[in-house]
Amino acid sequence: MKPAEIQIALKEELHRIAPDIEVTEIDPAADLREEFDIDSIDFLTLVTALGKRFDLAMPEADYAHMGTFNDLLTYLVGSLHK
């Protein structure tokens, strides 16, 4: 899967979690939880949805590497291209 396809999927899953998110206005360097007022349950739902979508284990120990949109995208691209 290409990074651009992963980025689209990430935006889609973010929009499912928080429908009020305008995906075209995502600040890729901003903390996702703060930028979109995503609580820990929403974040867990996002990670779970991405894990299922990509058939990828995303352990809690890795959550620290998923703080921003760019962080999460980098994590997904790196994990899917191993």
C-alpha cells in the first residue's frame, strides 16, 4: 500500500471517530487529541479501527509514537512496509 493510500485511510478513520473534523484542515504536526478534542476512548477506537483496517497489531506500548497525524502516518507506513 502506498503512503498516499494510507494517508487517505487515516483521514477516513479520523472522520469516522470525529465527524466534525474537516480532514482538509488537519494540522499534521498538532497533537491529535488536543486538535480535535479526542479523548482516550476515541483514540483507542481510532487505533483499533486502523489495526483492523490494515490487519496490523498496534500495541499500547507504541501509542506514544502516534501523537500527531504525521506520527501516526509514519508509524503506519513503517509498520506496513516491514
